[in-house]
Amino acid sequence: MKDLKEKLMEYEVVIGLEVHAELTTNSKIYCNCATRFGGEPNTRCCPVCTGMPGALPVLNKKVVEYAVKAGLATNCSITRYSRQDRKNYFYPDLPKAYQTSQQDRPLCTNGYLEIEVDGLLKKVGIHRIHIEEDAGKLIHNESGNNTLIDYNRCGVPLIEIVTRPELNSSAEVKVFIEKLKAILEYTEVSDCKMQEGSLRVDINLSVRPKGESTLGNRTEIKNLNSISAIVRAIEYEAKRQIDEVKKGRKIIQETRRWDDEKGVSFPMREKNETVDYRFFPEPDLCPIIIDEAWLNEIKSSVPELPDERKNRIIAEYKLPEYDANFITGSKTLADYFEKAACKSKNPKAISNWLMGDLSKKLKENNVEITNIPVTPENLAKLVEFIDSGVISGKIAKQVFEIMWVTSGDPAEIIENKGLRVINDADEIRKVVIKVFEENPKAIEDIRKGKEKSIGFLIGQVMRKTNGKAAPDIANQLIRKELDRYFDS
Amino acid sequence: MDLTRLTISEALEKIKNKEISIIELVRSYLKQIENLNKTIGAYITVCREDCERMGPILQEKLDCGENIPLAGIPMALSDNIITRGVLTTCASKMLHNFIPQYDSTVNEKLRHSGAILLGKLNMDEFSIGSSNENSYFGPVKNPWDPERVPGGSCGGAAAAVAANMACFALGSDACGSVRQPSSFCGVVGLKPTYGLISRYGLIAFASSLEQIGPITRTVEDCAIVLNAIAGYDPKDSTSANIKHPDYTAFLKDNIKGLKIGLPKEYIEKGLQKEIKQKLCEALTVFESMGAVVEEISIPMTKYAIPAYYIIASAEASSNLARYDGIRYGYRAEDCESLEELYKKTRSEGFGFEVKRTIMLGAYFISRNCYDSYYKKALKVRRLISEDFKKAFNDIDVIITPTVPKTAFKTGRKDDPIQMCMSNIYTVSANLAGLCAISIPHGTDCNGLPVGLQLIGKPFDEGTLIRAAYAFEKNT
Ligand SMILES: [Zn+2]
């Protein structure tokens, strides 16, 4: 790491991204087939999406609306007269031998996202967003030594978001992608499930000596599908290129594949200058004309975006910026927070639970927050029980564990398991006396001035009450009892 | 009585009056096909069993009083029109075994109208050609003279209708592929306005130019078929969302005051003398009926063929890329790699003209040629459209010969320029999105049919039909 930092001092890394996001429309871009992930191979297709002779595409209007929504949410200009083009190339997963995409007149252009890295704000330009169709999937059948093709994914709508080469580190890329993901989730344009491939990132990376203005030869790393892979791939590639340049070698313009297990990338195929997709306007589809009324309709469907929500949450719930940032990083997390916080007098405590125990649980169990047994209402109740002294923070963790398993109401759990804090001084005094009787040595130690042993006594009281004794009362009573002891 | 000589309207009338039965009619066509197809080669596939099965079913429905507009009319479709469950080859080895599991909109419409599919018609492979000699299934012969070509690409369709092997046929017209063979074979051929008829299920050659069109023996039949197949189709984004009129309402023998334009560029060099003569006669006929003939100018005419060639081959190169041997159709054997499979399949599956078109088309849209060829061709196309738009400000229809020469002898297919020139009068209607009809107008000294073309404004098929009908009645 130190080594890399030194190198980065002399060289600047320049990164541009191409992000492909599958849209959450119900049907495909040019036919009525369902877009849902998975399914038996070749059960979600028809003559249109499998490019049978004579079949014709009909554009799903929702795809345009989703793409424009994404454009509006990333500060893009919306193209009012847009067009679709054919990108011609042969591959078995592409049944028409061309991908219908957009070349000259993409739906959205010239946007930006603002990111914050190490306290510094930075605008990252978005060059364009266009719509296109996804391809099928090849399944290599090792035992049969053949390749099978599943066309279910063929024709699933995608947007491709192309940034300007304005990112300069893996940290910036990470923040940018997290922010972009949040925006696409907020606008419900894509579910951004990277592990299912509904968000895929290509990285274009080059290096140049600091201060240089022309770009170096770039390499492209395709189809990265986790943020950690993206970060690692960038760091590896930056180091590789800088090492090459330092050795006086030229960077070969090429496409590389990242092997996440081995942590290395290697050349895929050479992207020489002769690759020509022979783009031309798709004659089977009409131009997309977005009039004022339609644009306004789409505009009005853009919901509150992450930054707006963050600011509102800071103002409304008095959360620290750090907390608000964390919570609004995901729409579903923010939804959960607001559902709990609006029922609570202590939103900060809710936020602590979300950032702490709850996040840990989500990670451990690999589940979505929309799918957990602990409802926001119950979490708010739990916080309320802590704040009103019904249970201690430590007990609350126990209650939470039970809630996670049984999806129970915390009030019932506390009652049934008898977890309520003991506030009754007489009851606690009985325990204290018992502890004193059983631990004469500790008391002797205290008499000799070993104050630490007081803590031991408190611990014993808590143990005997299963942690339920109100700690302040226990403390008070122990001191009173000690005084009595030493006086006698 | 030879039932195959009946026009659609005559046959419908006789079926309605129970003078003939549907199955009788269908069988006489099947017989005619059996007798002639060996020499003419119009059919690739004949649907005998389906015809025998459908005949009685339709007869029964009709006898029950159901309203079926084309009940029992035997027709045939060019083999680039998808027919569910019936071999659809595009006259190519590439699709020699392709039986679609879905249907074209026109076939669906015709089925619902009660028309009976006799079979699938020969054509130039993937619509590429003007003489119907580029077919994997062998050439089609002109019924008027088997030494001569029937025209193309829908030569089979025109020959079948001319030789009474079908009551009507549908072909597709990208530059004249319905009108030129109709002229060569002495039948009526209509190229409707782009967008009037759904292209869903038309195996694409030049998507932005081609329209399905009827080939019939009379103008009245043309109107009847057009009624059955026209109309908006949500499955075709380029189909026009408009309500079309009843075209038979235009079958009126009255064109008084009709303004007819004659483009001066169309009667210059290269025009066969007799065809020029015929054109003059036609003008006289029209004038005698009260029409007014004016000279007009379409200055961009001379660029129409090259512009067409660039656009059509560019689109074809992309449209035909999907035939790769992976999913259906012809697949080369013993291939070691994917690349070899692609190369061998496409080398062996496509005929020469198709490969030439694909190569040229790919070149025209390659990165370095796009601006100087493809983009320029689009510009020419726009200018031609403007020429016509201007002309149509003052006139109702344009009159031209359909082709500069009558049907030529077979064996000249290796002269692509000559092939293209036979579409010189027809191609502009495709570039400009207009409608146009070719109607028979007598014969030349060799006894070969001469055709007359009328070009109309977009979606003004009604006027074309009115003028063509009046002309037919008065010649
Ligand atoms: Zn589909």
C-alpha cells in the first residue's frame, strides 16, 4: 500500500466508467416477455426477442421513461428527438447479430454527480445515458463439450451510463458507484443487484504523469460485478500500468478480464482499431420524440433523491451528517429508518441500531432489510423501552436477538422472559446482602483500598439478577452496604 | 368453365350463388398448378392438404351464413412472407428447412378473411434480384414466353397470377419488386404507401423501403385485397395508425378533372420505343376521360437508383446477419470453431447475389464510408421526397411507364446494373414513401405485356385505384 501511494504521487490515474443497469420494467424492451431474473432456460422469449425472421420490435415506453428518470436524477439534458441504432456484430448470444442501442442521439447527455471523498466535494461528469437491449447467456456444458444458449435475458432493457474520464482513484469510483446505485434504487429504475448482474461496471483506466494533460493509452476491464472487485481491479491495474510506464514500456490498448479469486487481470482480446460495429439508424423503429407533456410527466415521477433525503433527515430527525449519509446510502435502509424514527422520540438511537447491530445481522445473514423479522415499529418500541428504563441496553441486545428469530413484539418478549429492570430497592438489597456474604475477600480488599473490587461486586449483583438490576440502584446500595460494613 | 380464369369478385359471386363450391374452385387451381408449375416454377411449396381441409370448412361456415369477405378465394404468398406451420424459405438454401411457429400479420388477416393459401411462391433469394433467376429453387419463367424472365424479386407471384395459378398473390416491393414483375407478366401490382400494411412477418430485406403489396388480375381485385390486408398493426412500429377507407368505393369510372403529372425526366433516353408510344396512347385515353395532363419535373431522379442501392444493401447486410446456423435454417457441417461455423454456413447458405449485396452493404455503413455513402444516400432520399412533395402540390397522380423495356431474355442476371435499370421508374416511390400501381396496357411487337405506372400521394391509394379502374374500363 505504501508502495502504491508513492507511485500515485508521481502518476495520476484516470478512470472512466461504463455502467450497465438492467431496468426493473415488467416486460422486455421490444416485446411482452417477462424480465424477471432466472426461470427455466428459453421460457421467457418469443419470436421478437429471439430475432426470428420477420419479427419486428416495438419499443416499451416504460424503458424510455425509466431512462429519462435516471437522466433527470443525474442532472442530464434530455434529448427531445432521440433515435435508436443498430450495433452490428456476430455472437451466438445476440440472435439478430445486432444489438439495438443508441449511438448518435442518446436519450440523456451531459449530466453529473457530486461525490464527497475525504471531505472534498467533486463533480464527476456523465457523458451520456442510452437505452439498449441485453443479450442472452451462453452456458458452457463441460461434460458434453458443447455450449448451450439461454435467451431469457435477451431483450431485457438496459441503460448504459457513460462517465467522463474524471475519476482518479478507487476510492472515488467506490463512492461514485455507491451514489449512482442509490440514485437508481431511489428512482426505482434498477434494483442494482450486482450479484445477479443487474448492475455491471466496465472500467476504462489509464495513467499519466501528474500535470500531463493528454490521456495515456487505456485498458478496459469488463463486467465487474461487485464493488470490492472494482476497487481491487482498479488498484491492480493502476499499479500494473505505472510499473509498465516506469519500465519505459508502452501501455497496450486492450480489454482485460479481472479474475477476482486470483486478484489479477489478464488481456482478453485485443481491441485493435479495426473493430467496426457499423452503427446505423434502426429502420424498424421510429424516432423517440419526448414532448413537453411527457417530459413533465416523467419529471413529476422522480422521487426525493439521496442528497435531498439526507438533508431532510438531518433537519427532521436531528441526525449527525455521518449517520444520515449512512442511512440514505440505500433507499430501503432509509425507508426503514423513517418508518421507525417517526414512531420514536429518539431517532439517533434508531440510527445507532441500524448502523450497528442491525447492519451486522443483515451482513451475517445476507438478507435485504425489506425482508427481516424485526419490523421498524418493533425496533422503535425496543428503543423506547431502553429510554424509559424498562430494560437496560445490555438486555435490549438479548431482546433484539429474540426479535430477530421470532419476529416478536419486544413488550411481550420482555414480559414473557421476565427481562424488565428491577427498580425495587428492597429486592436488590437482598441480592446485595447475599453477594456480601458470599464474597468476604472482595470486601476485605476494598477495605484495604482496592476500589476496583466494587466493580466486581456490582458484576456479581447483575449476574444474580440476570442483568436486570437497575445499575444505579445496585451501585448505590452496594456503597451504602459497604459504609455500614466498615462502620461496624 | 375454367374456374381459374375468374377474378376475385366473379368467384365470390359464383360461390355466393352456389354456382360453384369452394372446393371446386380450389381444386381447379391445384390442378392448374400441377399442370404448369414444372415449366413456370412459380411455386416453392404447394399446400395441397391444407387446401383440401380448409375448402369444406369454409364452405360450411359460408353456408351457415357467416360473413367471410374472401371466403374460399385461393391465393398464394411470396416465400418471404412468414406462414405459420408452412415452409418459408425466402428462396434461399439458408432457410430451406424453416417452418415458422408464428404468423405474419397479412397471413393472419387473409386467413380471417377466408382466403385459402395455395402455397408459397418463388422469388429472388431474400428479395435480391430483378429477374427471379436468383432462387435456390430454380428460376421462374415468364408465362407469356418461357425464354423470358418474369421480373423480380416477386417473379413467382406475378407469374402465378398471370398463369391463373393463383387468384391473387402478395409480394413485397422495395424498389419495384411487385410492380416490375406485374408489368412483365401483364397483371396489376400495387406498392402501397409505406406504413399502410404491416410488415410483421415479412422477412426483412430493406426495412425502410419495402411494403407488402397485392398482385391481381384486375384493379377491382386489387381494391378487394387491399381492403383485407391494410391497416394499423401494433406489432409493427412503422405501421401508420390511421383509418383507411373502403378501397372498393373508388371503383368508379369517372376521373373528370383528375390532374396527372408526367415527369419529363422519365421519358428521356433508354425508353423502349413502343413503351413510349403506349405511354402517349395512355395519356390520350386519360385526356379523353376528362383528365388534365401536365409536365412536371423530378430533378433528383437520376440519383434514385444509386441511393436506393446504398440504403437497401446497407439494411440488408444487417437484416441478413442473423442467418448464422446457430438457431435455425442451414448449418454447415464439421466446423471446428464458432468462426468457422459462421463462415461456412454463410458461404454455403447464401447465393452469390446475396453475398455481393451483404458485402457492399457492410461497406457502405463501415466507419470510413458511412458519411460519404450511407449518409449521402439518405440525403438524396430526402431530396427526392421533397421533389415529389412539390410536384404533388399541383397534381393528383403521376404517370410513368412501369419499366423502360418489356420482359428480357433469361441469362442476363450477371449484369447488376442492367437489373437495376429495370427499376428506374419504380424505385422513387419506395424512396419517397409514396403509393404506386402498375397496370397492364397491351403488348409490344413481341406480344409481351406493357405496364403503365401511376404514382400517388402517401395514403392516397384510393385515387390510384380510381384512375387505374377508369383506365382499365376504357382500354
Ligand atoms: Zn420476447
